[in-house]
Amino acid sequence: MMELSTALSAKFEKLQTSYPVKRSALIPMLMYAQDEFGCVSDEMIAEIGRRLDLNNVQVEETLAYYSMLHRKPWGKHHVQICTNVACMLKGGNELLERAKKRLEIGQKEVTADGVFSLEEVECIGACTGAPAMQVNYDFYENLTPLKFDRIIEDLDVGKHPAPEPVISGALHERHELETPLISRRWGMKDSHKIDVYLMQGGYKALEKALKEMTPESIIEEVKKSNLRGRGGAGFPTGMKWSFVPKDTPKPKYVICNADESEPGTCKDRPLMEMDPHQLIEGMVIA
């Protein structure tokens, strides 16, 4: 049995009783272990497996699948720079080269003092703020060379530069022929507040759905709108809703799948931060 700190042991014990299936605790346990020890060792793999009734191979296959989990220690500040489509077009590759020169290390290397490590990564779900990088659990977006240097300098002397808020204005100047739909309130003052949403006609569609429409007519209206999912596949929303069994007594659940999905697609985080009531209204109608 591996000796753990009191805090980590308490987290593990809570996770072990938090899920109907023990294995569901595997990923959070791996993350907590990595946070404390800097990586996931062979000894830790065995310890987690023992607690969750899994063999080492079952733990290792999950560990190998997720790139944010690793077997060797990174630096105190693990700098991950995205070079996927959106970030590449906004200077991600140039930012990566600047990082290599500034830190004097290459891909997946650690500085001699152990303070920094560097990794080129695929999409980190920050396409609306490209170019972007992730340092441990913090995201830094709309980076410039000078902004990058300032962040690294602050981290190097023990400061913690706060990421800029996403709710800071429209993502770009709108063309006169552009008719924004999802982003029409982005950049508006207090766009995340319900009072502003109501002033802009918010929850009128929900009121109509509840008072004037049947479930079947709502689905038909959504089908006619040609509304599609924004995860990359573009599956018709109305058709997806129509697949839900109608005559079952079992409870039905609406899940907000806030996954950032394919590179370059609409991102959920700015929608939830800048116009959350639009999302809530859609979920209630569903």
C-alpha cells in the first residue's frame, strides 16, 4: 500500500464512494495524484487499481489515452501551446518557436531548474481566443509575443498572472452584411444577466412553447429551422429530438454537453459566459 498525504487520501476515499461504478472515479483520481506528485508513477497506478478493483493494465490504458496525464514529471509550470487550425492561423507556430527560444528547451522538455516544461498540443478548446496556451490549468488567450513574454516572466518570479476574462467584448468587428445569431449579444454590457436577456426578448420562445405549442409541433418547428448541432458533425437538432421515445414512463434528462468538440467549431465556453440564458432557454424548451 502506497503512503499518501492526508488530503490526497481523503479525496480518494470520497471519490471511491461517489459513483455507482467504482471505475468512474479513475480519471479524477489520476488527476489528483498527478497534481500532488507531478506525474503518475507505477506505484500510484497499483494504488489506484487496488482502490478501484482494477488491474494495472486497465489503469494504464486510461492513463495512455489522455494526453494531459503523464508518467514522467513536467516542470512546475507546464506550458502547452496550441498549433491547431485556429491558433495556427493566428500565429500559434510563431508563438511556439518564441517559447522554445525563451525557455531554451524543445518539445516535451523541462528547463534545468525544473520551473518550466513545454509541449506543442492540438486544440485546447480556445478557438475564439486564438492564439492560446494553457499553463497547468490556466488558459491564456489572444496572445501576442509581448503578452507571452510577460506571462513567462511573472511565472518565473513566482507570480500568478490572472487569465483575462472571456467576457470582454465582441470577438471581432461585424461586417455590415453579417447577421449574428448565437453571438448577437456578445460584447453587450452585462449580456450574461437575465435582465438584459429579457429586455432583448429572451424567454419569449419558451413562453410560446409552453402556452401555444405541443411537443410534436415544437419538434417540427425546430426541423423547419434547419438548426444543427455545432460539434462538427452538423446533425439536425429536430431530428435528434424526434428520436426520444414518447410513450415511456421512464424519466428523461436533458444534458448540457459542454464539450469543446472539433477544432474551429463554435465553442461552448464563450456562449455560456456571455449569453447563458440563451442556452438555458433552449434546454428548457427541449
